[in-house]
Amino acid sequence: MAKKELWSKIGLLIFLGMIIIGFTIPGFINNIDTNNQKAVEPRLCQTDAQCYLTCNDKPLATLCTKNLCAQNSCSEPTYYPLKESPLTFSLGIEINGKKIDLINQTKSENFFVKYTPAQVQLFTSGLNLNQALEKINAKLNSQCLYIDNTNYCTNEKNKLIILANGNETYAGGDFVPLEGDKIKIVYS
């Protein structure tokens, strides 16, 4: 009986040793670094101006989205290049019958998104409505509109309606506007 317990303990130790060797040896053998790109810490930002990079002695404008710079080093790809000619669409926000003045909400340090009294200009492609609205401290989903920490959500008394070119859309902030689109957000 004692011999049987001894052999079971020896078998268990051999099994554990094989597991340890099986997980550590491949780590030593395959320790070749194939990724030459060094990880860069994300940069925090509040405006686009805080995200500028200098690449090859030339300034590179970078989008600030969700309080992080979209590009943190010159070796990273540029997903939102700054363009000279903007994509323009109209945007109206109406809360309980009162139109919100979008111009007074903007900061001049944001140059990827510009607001005029009735229009929004996007100086890059592929931005969704939330990325444009965050420049005026607003956020949108299919049920709620948040402006300056005040929420306007659909409930039994009020309804949030998002119209794109006269048709109701449930995409909320994920809606990607196109040239000439007419977007109206109504909470009443």
C-alpha cells in the first residue's frame, strides 16, 4: 500500500514537471521579437490642438476623440487625416421647442469639426455624429441626448426623435453624415 502511494506521488510530480516544462520551453525557443513597432502611451486631450505631432519636421494635425489623441506617434497610421475641403451637413438640435445655439458651445482649438449657425463642417472623413457632437460636449444614442451633463431621454412624457433627411433613424450617435445631409434632433 505504501509503495502504491509512493508511485502515485512520483507520477504526480513527473506530470507536474512535464506541464511546467511544456509551458516554459516554447517561451524560450520562440522568444523572437517580430514586432519592431514600439508601444506608445495614449495621450490625453480635450481639444484637437493638444494632439499635434511633428513628423519629419512638419506638423501633423491629429483628431482628439473621446479625450484621447487618435494618433500618438509618427509611425502609427493616420485614420483621420485633416482635409482642406470639408464635408458639410446641416444640424439642428431642439429641446422642448427651443433651438440650441451650437456656435457658442464650440472651442476654436478644435479644427476637425467646425460649427456654423445651421451647419457642421467635418474636415476629415468617416466621423460619426457622436464624434462631431463631442466637440460641443454632447453625446447621442437612440434614446438619450446628453449636453453639458444634462440628459434628455425618452420617457413617458418626452420623446427623442433623430431625423436624417426627414426620415427617423435609430442609429443615434453612430450615424455617419454625408455631404448635404439634414439632421435634426428633437426632444419634446
